[in-house]
Amino acid sequence: MTDLEKKILEIIRKNPLAGLATISEDGKPWVRTVTIWTSNDLALRFCTDAWSRKSRQIERNPEVHLACGIMDPPDDSAYLQIQGLAGISKSPEEKEAHWREEWRKYFTGPEDPNYVIVIVRPYRIEYNGPGAAAAEIWERRPR
């Protein structure tokens, strides 16, 4: 794992709230807040309802953008701009592996057909560090 990947993971794990932008039915950006978690391969995940607006938008256009990091402006901490391709997983194994009991207020459990996991596979991440004149760029070919 590179130093940049370590810095990216640290921000996501420390600040799990992110602004997620999708493309609406009429081709315009739509942003909402999601709570994300990540694995060491930088794949991002969050849960949502299978019939939510974000699910429908991702199914139509998997290109997404997330921003996360600074939680208390004008805090001079690092932040991320993330471009990626999103997909919706209805896999029982994926749903069970990531289930959290606090979601019972929204879903009946990991077997609930309305509960899905969105997986974002980043292909470009800009790490904007404190006081840096330019972002550090992490990239990989989209899958």
C-alpha cells in the first residue's frame, strides 16, 4: 500500500460522511449525504433502499462523485474528491457482511429485499492536504 493510499484510507475512516453526486433523470447533478466505509482496495460502500432515487440514478448512470474530509470549516485538514463507478449489490453475502443493527429502523434485517449495498470503485481520487498548492492524484483504470 502506498503512502497516498494510507492517507486516503485515514480520511475516509476518520470522516465517513460524504457528499455523493449522481446524475438525475434529466441529466443534472444531484447531491446527498451518505455514510461510507471502505476496504483496503479503496472500494467504498454505503447502504440504501433498492427503490431510492440514488439507486435508480446509479442504475441509469454508474458515474458518481464523492467529496469527504473537512468536517469543521475553516479547519485546514485534508479532504478528498473521488470519481468512480457505482454498482448495486443485492448479494446475500454482501448484505450480511455489512449489516448494522442500527439500520433496523429502515430495514427488517439483512434479508430485507429493499436493503442493498452500493459499491463505488474509484478510478480517480484527489487528496487535498493541508496547505498543499496542488492535489495528490491516485488513479487506476475504471473497471
